Amino acid sequence: MGKNYQAVLPKIRELSLLNSGLALMGWDQEVMMPKGNSEYRGEQMAALASLVHHKLMDPELGKMLRAATATRCRRRTARVT
């Protein structure tokens, strides 16, 4: 795998971990959490969702993804021709 692809993997992993945490919190809220804690859980989930959004919208992540994609596309084109 190319260096651009390797460079973006930790950021993608972090986003995946944050999103799985959000999913677990949502499941817990619906299935296990006592009734009185829903307001605080909502605030927790909103804060975490905001963090995920900011990380996804980071211009640096966009540059890294474009670089990784461009490298992969160049390799595929080279194989075809």
C-alpha cells in the first residue's frame, strides 16, 4: 500500500472508533440505561457527534484522501495501459 494510503488510515480508524462509540451509546440508551439519564446521554452523544463532524470536515483529511485516491487511480491506470 502506498504511503498516502498508510498516512490516512489512522484518521479513518479514529473516526470508526468514535462512530462505534456513538452506536454503542445509542444502543445502551435504548436498551440498558435507566430512564433518568437520557438528557445527559443526549448531551454526551451530541458532543461526540460534533467531534466526529469536525474531524470529517477537516480540510487536511480531505487532502489526505485525495492524495490516497489519486495514487490508487494512477496505479490502476498504469495497469490498464
